[in-house]
Amino acid sequence: MSHMPRSDLDPAFMALALELSRLSRPSPNPRVGAVIVNGGRVAGRGHHERPGMPHAEIVALGEAGSDALGADMYVTLEPCCHQGRTGPCTAAIAAAGVARVAIGMIDPDSRVNGKGVAALEAAGVECHVGLLADECAATHEAYATHRRLGRPLVTLKAAVTLDGMSADVQGGSKWITGEPARAMVHAMRAEVEAVIVGVETVLTDDPLLTVRLAPGRSPMRVVMDSGLRTPATANVIATAAEVPTVLAHAGASLESAAAYAGLHGVEILECSARQDGRVDPADLLSKLAARGVLSVLVEGGGRVHEAFLTAGLADRLALFLAPRLLGGGLPWVRFEKPRLLAQALRLESLRVSRAGDDLLLEGRLGR
């Protein structure tokens, strides 16, 4: 196996595979794209549509047919080598006579994790790992987090004024940012399997938490509601038949849980409690991961953001900055134990973009 791509492996074909990988959401499986090239011409392309359907490599092989013989395959993630709901891709690749496989990144799943490359090479297929490695790692970040850490990739989202307030002194927060920023939030929702808010956000803002201002489907909605205080008339409950809603509690009474019985689309999920009696975010993430949730968008409020940050469970931050000053109000996050400057959490790989009159700061939270 070569970890450095050969000079005649064209990154443009891996870029095409990456484009294909973004066409579907086969959670809990990874979003994989594959391209088969013979004589400089694309002979087959494929992506993994949904669980139980053929993997990207199999789709591409089917389109290529006999042109797969002696061809190069570009695939964003190491081909699987085990029998699951579908057969091993490595066997199909070798049987089709593919000569070389360029792989974006090794699959962190313990059932694969280098074994796919070994199986291909044992069958005489030349393998090269690392073509557009950074781009492939970014595409598979949620999947890799799920497989390595046993929890979803967590992105915190907040909309704040320039002085860091998420609401004014009366609790008003609609709307800190403009419609372009809100449309971007809806696009973010369409990219995850679940959005998480605290019950205070539901009680104060009564949000829908659906995708309406951007293309895509609405994710599962999760309310961290330790004592099950979410009203049956709340928007997330009233629309649960169309978009499922999970109420995560921490040992609420059976009587409280029974109040939601018969409401289609509403699930009551018991989680462990923190010392303060609130839902433990680590246990919630573990339970979501067990049902195949690869990524979540945590939309607040401040206590929820603080819980994820304090527990070291936040991977990314998307912070919308509105060109406004309040001089007081509700800070978007406040740690119970404030940090010294030398211990401050840092935002790495920072990216800044415009959202109408607002700014969006995105980055990875340093450990």
C-alpha cells in the first residue's frame, strides 16, 4: 500500500467522488462516493443511497460494467471487507478486475480499519491512500467521530450581539440576526440527524426547529427536559407526527411521562442525571449514537451550551454575530467556573463568512 498518491492519479476524479458522496444521507453508514476511470474517461460513478442499498463502489461497478477491467477506482473511504446488509465491496472490486484503487481515508470502523486495503492487495489490486485526504476527512468527520468516540459529532450554534448577548434584559431574542443568517441555520439543520435544545428555549421561544428556509429534510428534534415541562401545545409536540420529537428527561415521574402518551411522534427518553439533576449530555449523546445519529446541532440555550462545553462534548462552533450592542442581557454562554485566560477554550481552523448584515464564525473547538 502506498500512502502517497502516484503522480498519475488525478485529484479531479476524487473531487468528483466527493461531490457524489454528498448526494445522500445513509446514516448510520458513511456518505461515500466512488468513480471508476478507464483510459482517462469516467466509466462509472456511484454513491451510497441509504442503508441496505448497494454501496457506492457497487453502484459504480454496475455502471462501468466490463470497463471496470484494468480501470482505476477513486473512493472517498476505504472499501468494506465484511459481510453486513450487503456483501464486501473488496471482493466485488477484485472480481471486476479493477487494477488500482485510490482511497481518500482509512475507515475507522473496527471491522475495516486497514483490512479493506489488505484484502484488495491480497487480491492483486494496487492501493493508494491519502488522495485529497483533508477533504475526505472533512466529509467523513461525523462518521469518524461516531465510530471512534461512540457519539455524534456535536456543533454548537448561537446567535449573539457583538457584546455576546443571546437575548435582551426581558428575554427577547427574535430576531437578533437577519433572515440570511436564519436561512443558513435551516441549511445547517438539513445537514444533521438531530437538533438539540433545552426546555427553557421551548418555553420561551416555542420554536419549530424544522427546515423551511433551505432545501432538505427536517432532523429529529431533541429537547433536554429534565422534569418533562414541555407543554403538549408546544410547536415541537404539535408537529411531532411530521417531524419526530424526543423529550430527554432525567428520572421524571411516571405521571409526567404519561401526559405524552398517545401523541404520535413523541418519544420519552430517560437519561442519566448530572449532579444538578439535569440531563447528562454524555448519556444523551450515547443513546442517540446507538440509534445511528452521526451528527447533532445544539441550538441552545445558554445552560445547554455550557453543559456540552464543560463536559468537553462540543466539537464545532457556529457563532452568528449581529452588528448590535445591548450592554446587558442574557450571555450566550456562562461557565459555572469561569476560566483564566490561559485556560480559555480556543476556536481553531477559524472561518468567517457573511450572512447578510451578520457574520458567521465557524471553527473547531480546541481541547
